[in-house]
Amino acid sequence: MNTLIEDREVSWKVLDTPVNGTITVPNDTEVHPAVIFTAGSGPTDRNWCSPLLSGTNGSAKLLAERLASQGFLTLRYDKLASSPYVKANLAKYAGKISMQMHLDELKGAVETILAEKNIDNDNIFVLGNSEGTIHAVNYQLQAQKNRFKALVLTGAPGRAVGDVARNQIFNQVKSLPNAEIMMKLYDDAIGEFLVNKPIVMDPSLPEGIKQLLHSLESPYGLPFARELWTYSLSEHIAKVNEPMLVMIGKKDIQVDWKIDGKALENATVQKTTISYAYPENANHLLKHEGMSIEKLTAQYVGLHYNAAEAELDKEAVDTISNWLSNITIPSN
């Protein structure tokens, strides 16, 4: 199927604040299955763009358009912590950003989808990326109604989020002569953070690590930062009974397809409803990456994730669209 599509703005409220999103849908009057997108960490917006990264060529927008052209209604939204109004609303969010807030955002997205006229209520899916996979699973485990028919989890961390972050930091400093000392200082600071003590920051730590530590203990991000840091998707994913597709690209430098993929596979070894895919050239945001992973650096990928010339990885996108199409049962 390949059809004309259109965008439409929608919103719902969480913490008495609008959550804004975009519905991308085939331009017809047919009944459609639906896919809700959940974005990754930090100020990542509905399109999977971030002020921390260069470029505006977001993967979620591209993927939503691809799925809509194949007959799916899609919804992607700005988390409250990523909205254009986040600075104006910081005081309102202080101390309230939490797993529950993200759960409420996703609940609102589901309710918004269900209010659509041409929606197939029996075929509503979620497609999460990175941290968004955690919120997708969290929703599915808590929902008493309006559960997802199936879940697509991309760039999914198999280890605790704090362990993934530590590995990323180690990879950035491991070539330095004092790498072992820096990691010890970092570990000490994280230890204080996890037991609710103020972080004592050693002045010799690199500026990037200092910024991360400052962001973790910011009152605006708590209690969510502590909830997230110790959350392990592997401990929860096996509790989901609905079908799942887990995808980690082999060019992903944020999670490791061998380490994280293996952890998730081990946690779900008894599940026959879960599929795993490791596209050869997909990066964390499902873009095609031609460079070998040994040459990829954090600086390089940050500049190229959403660059104008970056394209979705064909293997990754075909796998997702085919899996969703195969699992969709047409309504009578």
C-alpha cells in the first residue's frame, strides 16, 4: 500500500499542561491500525530531534510518514520535558518529572488515538526508542485497559540505564592516561547520587561528565533521574505477554547489540512471541550508517544523527513495517 498522507496537530493535558503531538494519517476514510511513538531520553521531541544534537531531520517523522503511507495512523508527541515551552514551565515541573508523568503522557496519547474516527481499536501498537522503550513497557504492564496489541522496541537498553551510561562515558575517556582515576571519581559521585546525598564533584572531572552529574541531581529532573538510573528493562520485559519486536542496530554506539541484545534475549528466552532484529547498518535512531562502528565517535554521531542527508536504514524500516503488517489482524 502506498497512499497520500496528511498531518494534523493534537494535544492533551498532563500536569495541567498541554502535551502536543502530530497525527500522520492516510488521506482517506478507511479504518486504520495505529502506531504511537515514544521518544528517547532528555529533551528529545516528537520527531526524535533534540537541542543537544545537530539537525532537524528526525527519524520519528520519517518513520511516521513511511508507516502512514502504508496504511497506519501514527501519533508522535513532545514530552513535557522536551516541549517548546519547557523553560517557561520549569517551576511547574520541579519535583514532578517521574516515571508516572511519562506514563500519563502515554496514557493521554492512547486516549487521543482512540478518539479518532477511523481507528481500528483492535490494532493499536507502540514504537519506542531508547528510553521510550521503558515507558512503552511500563505502560503495558500497568494498563488495565487500552493495552497495546504489540510493541516495537528500538535501541532498547538491556542493562540498567546507569550501566549503559557508564559504558558510554568509559568509551569516551578510556584512551586518556588517567581514565581509571576519572571513572573512580565518577563512580563515587554516582554512589552519592543513588543514596540521596549531594554529589561532591571532583574538579578534575571532564566538563561533559560534570554536566551529566549536575543534570542528574537537578531538582527539576527528580525523582525521575533516580528512578531511571536503576531501571533495567531486562527485569520487566519478560512480564509482557503481547508480541514484541526488539531491534538494536549494529552501528548503535549508545546501546550494544551484543551486550544489551543478549541480556534481553536471556530475559525472554521462554517467550515465543518476541522477535529480535539487529540491522547491519542501523544506528541508534534507525538511520543508515556506512562507516564502520570502530570509527564512530560520540561527536561524529551527534553531528550526523539528524543531518539533512541522513536516511532511515532500509533494513530496519522494512523489518518494522513488515512485522507490524504481519501482526495486524484486519477488523471485520
